[in-house]
Amino acid sequence: MVLKVISAQDVLFEGEVGKVSLPGAEGTFMVLPGHASLISTLVPGPVVYDHDGHSARIDVAGGIVDVDNDIISVCIY
């Protein structure tokens, strides 16, 4: 899967990931390879992802996420 995390100012991360945990408005949810397409709002919290065998996180104040064909696009405030 490819994760892209972008803000109005910069691309914070773009790369291959194994899984992503996101702070959704209805609770934290996990995206794994082959996940169904979705669009969701994000609330303040961590975006946690596995990249190159390591876990990393980006704390966000909110935003939106689009998941489609193993591409996860996160636009943050």
C-alpha cells in the first residue's frame, strides 16, 4: 500500500506501508492491504503506520482520508 500524508504546506510522508491506523470521527480504525474504498473525516490523534519494518507516527489536528486501490491519501489541517 502507499500512504501519502499532506498538509497545505508540505508532504509529510509518502511511501510503502504495511498497515495504517487512523483517528476517525467514529473511533480509531485500521487500513490493511485490500481495504474497501472509503472516505472519512479525521479527529485529533496519531496516524500510525508500519514502514520498512518500523512503526512511525504523525500527530494530526484533524483532516480527511481517502482509501482507494491500496492508496491512502491523508490531507491534514
